[in-house]
Amino acid sequence: MFLPEMRTMLSAHFDTHLGAFHLSMHFAAEAGKTTVLLGESGAGKTTVLRLLAGLLYPDQGQIALNGVVYFDSDKNMRIPPQERPIGYVFQDYVLFPHMTVFENVAFGLRAQRLGQRVIVQRVGEALEQAHLVGLYSRRPAQLSGGQQQRVAIARALALQPQLLLLDEPLAALDAQTRREVRQELRHILSRLEITTVMVTHQYLEALLFGHQILVLEGGHVLQQGKQRDLLEHPRSSYVAELVGTNFFRGHLVRRETPTICIIRVQNGGRENIEMKAALEAEAVANHPPHEGEEAYVVVEPHSITLSLLPPEGSASNVFQGKIMQVLRLESSSGGAAPLRDGRVRIGILLESTALPLTAEVTEASTLRMELEEGKRIYATFKATEARAYT
């Protein structure tokens, strides 16, 4: 029986093969909070939801919710989806066009053969939670995209689930509607005392909704943690690209001071350039790194200085490369001249290493140096602007 005040907890670990695709992961999710599965198409995000819902069964593993086991390969336990306390909101909502809002939300309850009085009560409560009061008699074609999404959520909530699964809940909306609906959906989820697992490929949505974020790639978890963990300590080029920073992986060569170190950076398994970077003070205090230990370096694009000639000064890291892309982040003023204070991202391929580096400069600097694709450029940054961690 569903108890609204109960603090539920999802615990799942599974390993399965779907053709050539191999999915292997384990995680836990807390009630009253949203766990976001973030990744590109084909990463395995929707497959995870289908496994949790019982629409697919893994080769091995266990799925438990609030201490109740719904799948256990060792015990040959397979509880079917209709017997799991789970609400599932599909990407395209799957609303019945010939049914009213009330009938759509009541559909699952009628399948459970509940009494009419219970159905009316449950539907009313779900529509109130989803902010749909007054729209009972409308059909999907008479609703906006955001309202259709909330009907799908209300239908899931009417089942009084202990686990709510959301598969790209904003993907079917146009860009303007998506922006409008985000805050409303956050408000709805924040008032639910149930466990929510949400799938998205949009990093912004992961930040907005995720109390915990799991980054998936190729069926495996690249990184998991809170928003700050991904922003400050990316552990893959995929995550770094999402958060908009330069990312390098390598090994610590030596420490020149307690906090300044030399990292030999990898490229395709080859370590062929060295960077001087600043170790995080907290990391040094808690876990002093040693020579040969794997290390990561991040450099913010705005911390990189570009010049046409070999630079003079105290910059510890000086590299030469060829401009591969010039991307203006702000549009022109509408006239012939572009905005002088606009930001421009310059994509560079470092010579002799083929390592990519992204710098961010002003439009004025771009015009003054005549930066364009194919041009050779020097990129510099100080050791204190390169953040290293292990």
C-alpha cells in the first residue's frame, strides 16, 4: 500500500546485454529527490528506466524499492511491471486522443478495477498536484504541449507510485515552451515525497533537476555526483564539454611546490606534453598526490590568452596551435558592425599533440588579431589558472 509520508529508497544494480550493447551499473536514489541520468542518445538511459519498470529484465542484478525486492536474478525473482509501484512518463506522453483529461488520468486506475469513488478521488488529487484543475473535460488536442506533459505526469501520480520515471519529459516541447515548463515541473517534483529518476541529454536540465547526476556513456557510468562535482571535477572529456571547460588527463610527474605540480598530459594513450598546474589545497591536505598518480587538469576558456607572437611574461604554459573554429557566442547588434564586447570561442588544435584547446576572447580581440580558421596562434595560461586534481 502506498503511504505518502513514507521515505522510499531505490537500490539497483544490473548487468545485461542487448545485442552488442552492454549495460552495467549500480546506483541508489533517495525519496523526495530527483536522480538524473545524463548522456547522449544510445548511452543506455532509457534502457535503465525500462529495467526499473520491469519492461525489460537484466541478465543479472537486483532492483529493490523501500526494502522490497522486485527483481533478483540469483533468486529468479521477476515481479511484472503492473505489480510494481512505479509511474512511468514516456517521452511522447502516449495520451489517448479520444479521451478527456479525466479519462486519460483514470485509465490506469480503471485497469486496476478500483471503485468509481476511489477513481474520482485519486484523479482529482493527481490533477491538483499537476496544476490541471479545471481541465477535466478537455481532450489532448485542446491542450498545449506543457499541459499534455502534465496530464501524463498526473496519470502516473494517480497510481500513487513509490518511484516516478521520467523519460526526456521536456523533449517533445518546442524551445520556448520548454523554458516555460521547466520551473513548473521542478515545482511539481519538489512537492513529491517519492523517488524520481529522470532521463535527459540536456546538461542544463540535469543541473536544474538533479540532486544526483549520473553521466552515462556506452552503457556505463562515467561519473556520478552532485551538480558541483561535475562542474568542478569533470572526469571525462564528455562531461568537460558539457560544462564548457578544457579537460586533460595524464599523470603527475613531480611537485615543484606543495601546490604547484607538473602533469604529463595524455593524447590517445600517448603522453607528449607537460602542463604546470595548481593542485587544490583541500585535495593536497586530504590526499597528498604522489608521482605517477593519474591526474586531471581543467582550464577555463576565459583564462587562456591568445597572441600572434611568442608571448612575453610569466605564463607557465605556452603552446602553439592552429585555429580550427571561430564561434561567436553573441549575435551581432543587427547592423553592419558586430558587438565589440561580445564573446568568441576559439577552437585550437595544439601542434605536435593534436590536443584540442578552447579559448574565449572578446569580439574586439578577434578582429584586432584577425583570428580565423587555419591561422596559427599562441595560447598561454598561468599555472594558477590550471586546476589539477587526482
